Amino acid sequence: MEQLAINGGTPVRTEPFPRWPVWGPEEEQALLDVLHSGRWGIGGTKVPEFEAAFARFHDAQYGVCVTNGTAALGIALRAAGVGPGDEFIIPPYTFVATATAGLALGAIPVFADIDPETYTLDPKSVESRITERTKAIIAVHIGGCPADMDALPDLARRHGLTLIEDAAQAHTASWRGRHVGAIGDMGTFSFQSSKNLTAGEGGIILTDDEELADRCWSIHNVGRVREGAWYQHESWGSNYRMTEWQAAILLAQMPRLEEQSARREENARYLGEQMSKLGLRPLTRDPRVTQHAWHLFIFRYDPQIARGASREEFVRAMRAEGIPCSVGYVPLYATNAVRRGTEDNLRWAGRDPSEIEELHRPCPVAERACYQESIWLPQNVLLGTKEDMDSIAEAAAKVLRLLEPESTPTG
């Protein structure tokens, strides 16, 4: 009799999915080149070379490499003039750094809801949250899917706000044929271990605005100016400089990026078709998204297709079958770090901490995504074969067929 692996049966998969990160002789040689150059940080050539290459690839004029994606967000906000008491609008369905990067500046995150079909920032919800204190909007390209980069730039322009793209998960993604990152005023990327382009850590800020690029450069380089003297510090900044080691790894990784992205696109389309047949609904792709980065394959779960079994029960069963699922985020306003940081910043701004209830009012679509619907598969899964995708669908079909809810609600 067939049994779920979680109940002692044989799992659908025992083989691992493709490893991440991918590396080869190119990375080894790149690191040796840096080692032998004796220039491991300041004065090296790899960082400026990568800044130029990545900016060019993402259709941007300027790139400033930094230590990580969180630092990139904070520097972009500072360059936009966001400071103590200012408000910035973000979705609650994102990584905590989207909020804490601004909290570290004394600014106050305000939450707008997400679109139920794409999980990206809903422009109508954003507009309803704008006040005289609003300075910036951060559009998160969740999972590698661009947010509405027609409506959000238009909204920012009409209200005189800075639009920052949080593209930490969106390497290679494009909107209407243009890569994300400099469609808004600035865009930030991460090169952390899980990202589609990685050096373990690292980040970059992209922009087409020379003045913003110079501000970011100064902030990341302890307040220096590009043509100034070494000990000439014109504004306060810190040391957020990327090392030559990271840049060398990223330069070695870049030639693989387009082929890997094409494979993710192909596999995601096929997997989406197979999962849809089972009643597991992938997020809707806006037709203006000309390339999806697929850092995450996100699909939506409905307990009714599994006799009322919860999403968490489904995910546990899938993992036992060898499929690395997870449920993803909780709403950022539900985290202690964001709530406490916001209350502190309200106090420092001379405002009543009770204002947090309005600033962080619930976002129903994001809550449904976080607590009921969303299930993630990581990007390395999509680097597999068609047969690997079939195994995911096979495991899902098995779980839906055999999973029994652990408890049945009583009247």
C-alpha cells in the first residue's frame, strides 16, 4: 500500500537537486589573481571592473559596489535624503532588511499591501499610504519578478518621491525589455550566498543619476569625494567597500548568468504548467515582465485540494518526499525587530508610539500570502532537468492524494 514518506513510505526523491553555488577553475584563477596582485581592497581593479560590467548588463549608467544588500538599501535611502522621522513605504512581504535599513537611519517604515496575483507592491495601496512625511518608496521585485514599473515610477514622480528598487532577488529580471535596477531612481542588489549571482556576500547600487551615484559612493567610502584628497571627508559615511575577492568571484560567475537564467525560465514555465494541473497555483506573471529571475518559484496552496490539510502539513510532507519547500516570510510588521524599531524611531521623532497601529495596519493580501497561501522552492531547484521538475510534480500529486489533516476542526 502506498504511503507518504512522512509516514514511513518511500520518498519520491532521494537525490539532491543541483548544488549552489556553482564554481569552477575560473573562480580559482580569479582568486589567485587577486592574491598575487597584492591589492586585496583599496587600489584594486576588480571592483571597478565588476561595477562597470554589472551596471552595463542591467542597463544602468553607474554602479557602486558595497558590502551587502542591506548596506545597499541603507545607502540608497541616505542618498535619497531619508533620515530621522521620515517615512518610507514598503510591502510587508519581503526580507526584514527592506525595513531595518531605513530603521537604522531613524526613518519609519509604512506598509502598503501587495497585489494578490503577483505578490509585488500594489500601486493603489501605496498611493493611499503617502503623507507629507513620505520621502521614498521601495518596490521589491519579489522572487525575481519585477513590480509594476509603469505605475510605481509614475506615482513617485507625481508625488515627488524617490523610487528605490529592491532587486536583491532580481538579477537578470526585466520589465518591457529593460533590466531592472535603474528604472527607478536607484536599485539595490545582493550577492549573498543564496542569490542567483553570488560571492557569499556583497551588494551593489545602480542608478542613471550621476549625483545619486556620487552620493552613494561618498557614503560607502567614509564620506570621501571621488576627486578629493585621501583625508578629505565632506559628509559622514562609513566603510561599506566591497573587497577585491568578492568582485573577482562575481566577475567569474557572470558569464554563467544568462545561461542559468534561461534554464530557470524554461523549467519554471514547465513546472508551473504541471503544478497548475494539480490545483497548486503559481503566481501570475504580468505580461510586461519580459524576464523573470526566478530566485524563488512561488505557488499558492489551498487546503481544500487536500481535504483541509494545512499548508504546513503539506510542506512537511513534501520535504519528506525530497522536495525542499518552505513557507517563506511573515509580515514584517509582525516581527518584534520592526515593531520595536519603529516605536523607538517614533519616540525619537517626538511622535506618539501609538501611531504605529496606523502606520503598520494589517495588509490582508500579504497576511493571506504569509499565513495561508505561499510556498517557495529555491532557485537552484530550477537549474535541474525536466525530469527533476517532473519529480516535484509527482511528489505534490502524491502528497495531495494521500495527505490526511492532522486534526479536524469541530463546530
